[in-house]
Amino acid sequence: MNKVELIPAFNDNYVFLITNTAQMEAIVIDPGEAKEIIKILQQRNLKLAAVLMTHHHDDHIGGVSELIEHFPAPTYAPLKYKVQIPADYYAENGQELKISSFTIQAIDLPGHTLGHNAYWFVDQKWLFSGDVLFGLGCGRLFEGSFEQGFESLQRIKSLPDETQVFCAHEYTEINLNFSKTLPDYKTADFINYEQELKYKRNLGLASVPLTLSSEKKVNPFLLAKNVQEFTELRKLRNQF
């Protein structure tokens, strides 16, 4: 059995623990801090098969050194950040990684940063999108252009509707509030999305993973028809 666990970190980050229970192996994605991951690996007697990093921000890579000190394992980072991120291997766009029982494809998604990989678990249809796509939102463009940000979202939109998106922050509620400021946004799909989100959050549950089919219907950034529309939305969100 393969499963994904969300390990909360800092104020609103998630570190992802992907476990192949049959082989007692785990993959960790974006360990901004390591303490809780180390504890879980020790308690469950899991072997760490790999550490994957989406981009260079410290809240995504700050715990890598401590983690591999306790559990030596190969580390993977975006090829575009070979200088900025120490790693054993660097994955480029479209490259397939065979780790444990998983086939994982690196997808280059610039915008939030110039070198940002998402990791697509091919058979499971899991996408670990880092800081590119969020519930009802997208990542702030710190380094890339609006054109790059828009094109990266188009790449995500091309994935199957049943894709489960594991974004690295719990931002869905604030993005919901932003979405309510946009004109003509009270669609039936949006109302259903809002109700489901409130139900989850009232129970103390994460909004992650997202279902890509739902995001395609209500996420304003995925609904943007062109770069100009996307740019205006991103500027509005920056000021929200």
C-alpha cells in the first residue's frame, strides 16, 4: 500500500511523507524542518529512500541536512538550481526518476522561482506542486515573469482531472476570501467548493490534497484565459 501523509511545519507549511508500506520505504518532499519526520521514520522503522526538493526557499529545504544526517539517502533538486541547492542529483524537465516502487516525473514550473520542479507520481496521479498551485490560488512570482507563471499553470491543467494536488501550504481559506472579491464568482461549483472547504476546516482537516478537476472549475488563476487576465489577477492577489 502506498500513502501520502501531510506533516505540518511552521505556520502553514506541509512536509510530505510518501510511504511504500510493502517495502517499508519512504520518500520525503520539501522538508523545511526535520524533527517530526525523523521521529516518524524512527518509530515506524522506515528506510528513507529519497528526499525531493521543489525549490530553494528555506521553508522547503531547511531540514534536509538534519534529516539525511540521521537517515542517509539520495537527495534530488531542480537542475536549474544546481548552484543554490546542494543535492546528490538534479532533475530536469521531463526526467523520470525510479525511486522505491514509484515512477516520478520532474516537471519544470518556473514563476514562483526560476528553478521550480513539481513531482508527478505517474501511476498514482499525485502531483507535488510546491508553491506553484494552491487551493483557489497560485504562488507569488518572486523570480519569474507573469508569462512563466501562466504557462506553468497551463502545464498543470494538462494533467488528468483525477490528479490529486499536494501543495505545500494551507492557503485555501485566504484564497477563498480573495475569490469572493472577484465579480461573477458565485457559481454553483464555487458554492459547493466553499461548503466542502468549511466542512473540512471545521473538523480540523487539511484542504490538501486538492482535486485538479475541482480547481479547474473554480480556481481563478486556472480559469484565466490569457497572460493578461492572469497578470491582473496576480496583481490583485498581491494587494489582498
